[in-house]
Amino acid sequence: MIFLIKYATIGTSWITKSFIEGCNLTDGFELKAVYSRTVEKGREFAKDFGCNRIITDINELAKDSGIDAVYIASPNIFHYEQSRLMLENGKHVICEKPAVTKSEELTQLIQLAKDNNLIFMEAIMERYLPARAMLLHAIDQLGDITTATFDFCQYSSKYPAFEKGETPNIFNPKMAGGALMDLGIYCIYAAVDYFGLPDSVSASADFLRTGADGSGCATLKYPEKTVNLIYSKTEQAETGSEIIGSNGRIQIDSISKLTDIDVVLNGEKTNLIGDVPKAELMSFEARAFAEFINNFSSMNEQYKNVTELTISVHKLMDEIKKICNIKFS
């Protein structure tokens, strides 16, 4: 049976704003409350969405029987505990990437959701975009693929403050920040989603004064191909990502949004997809979340595939963190 999902948000950053806007495009959600550490900040954030209820006690939010689901976009280090609290109190959860700092936490959350007939989902928009199916079809046409590079190097808006001596959460290992957790995860999702887990991995990272990784790279070896991952929050790249096969290549401007994709087959270039507004991109993961909640019996196989992919991604993340000695403390 289809029902309107009454949801709350944790986090008041731009990504939460984009998720709410995405939900508004699906007609399946009603924003009931905004959680913030302060009433003032919560009110300032919520006023644009006509939401009057600001909650500053996270336990109050967890126990509210009028809320069906929670979107979590707090600093990374809080994701696991907040997700667990919401699941234990009967709330479906969609948590921003990275949902956890280690893969065993993810397994626990997925099992907890299962035990309570709930949905737990990592918010990674590329997995739910219509462009993904188009891209997978194009990959099948490339012939023998020998090389792929997934690049997400984006100069952080927080980096100037970091250079002045401040410690934004995204560059703070105590908050589980860093380039791998913030941007590298998109590259890893692409590699595992399109090609599966590799046979072997090598990786390196460049660390900032706080101990967080500012940039990094990884090489994934498959039986007949090599996939390179490059990610950084301290530099801006312009080349994008590329998959190369015997019949041609695919150029992807944004590996996180799957936008501005060109396919070159046998020398002929075709634009697969152009730019897409952020709210529209976010609406697809919101719609998938709603479909998993409302139609679980018919969507069970798709949900299983999603959770298996997420677990594989985080296991590979664990391996890269171990190789690079990335720690959160």
C-alpha cells in the first residue's frame, strides 16, 4: 500500500537542502521536522520549506511516532550512531555517504533494519540515476575494456579556511573527514558497480596537517583491465573520467552526478546526457527510498542488490584506508 512518508532531517547543510528539494519533486514525502543543535539555526534552515517544527533533542526525534523516516546528513563520524538510534526506534533511514566509517558497522545497520522490517540505505545518487542504465549499456558496447580512470578532484570551498588555520569538519579526522570519504567513495562506487571487486589494490594518500587525507589515488587490478581512481579536495581537475575499450571510449564529466557523458564508438561521438539540476538528481535516490519502503515485496531483489553493492564498496574502502593508514581519531 502506498502512503505518504513523513520524514525528518538531521543536518542543515546544502546537501540536506538539495535532498528536501528532491523529495518535493517526488510527491511521496512530507517534511515534518528538522533536527538541529540550535533552535535558531534550525529555524533559519527550515523556513524555506514551510516546516515549523525544530527538534534539538535527537532522542525526542527518534521516539516521535509521527515520523516514518529520517534523512541523515550530519558529520560523518555521527552517521553510524544516529542511524542505529533511528532504526532501533522504528524509523526508516537514508544516510548520506559515507554511511559508516568501517564496513562491519554497515553490516550491523543493514541487519538491524532487516530485523525491524525497515529500510536502511546509503544516499549515493549515482546508483539511482537513469543515466546509470544508459551508461551500463554504453559500456557493453565498448568491446574489450583495458583501462578506466575515475577522477573526482574538486577544490573544496572549505580549503581557504583550512589554509588560514581553521579545521572544517571535512578536513578533520576526528569527524571522519578527508578526500577518500568525501569524494573517493564516488570513484569506488563507479568501479565496483561497473566492474565488480578487483583482484588486487594498491593505493596512496597525501595527508594534511590535521591528519586527514587531502588527496589520494588507487589502482584496481582486474584480470584484463586496470582501473585508476584519483580524488582530491585540494585541487580542481577538468579532464573528468574515462572508460576505454577496443571499440571506443566513454568520457564522463561528473562521476558523482553522471552528467555530461559523451560516447565515442568507432570514431563517432554521441552525447549520452547533458547537465541535470541538482534537485532533480537527488529526487531519484529519494524516489528509490520511497519505493523500497512502499513496495518492499516487489522491490526486495533491487534492495538486496543495492545493499550488496554498498557492502562491497565499504569493504574496498576499508582496504584502501588500511593501505594508506587513514585513521579517524
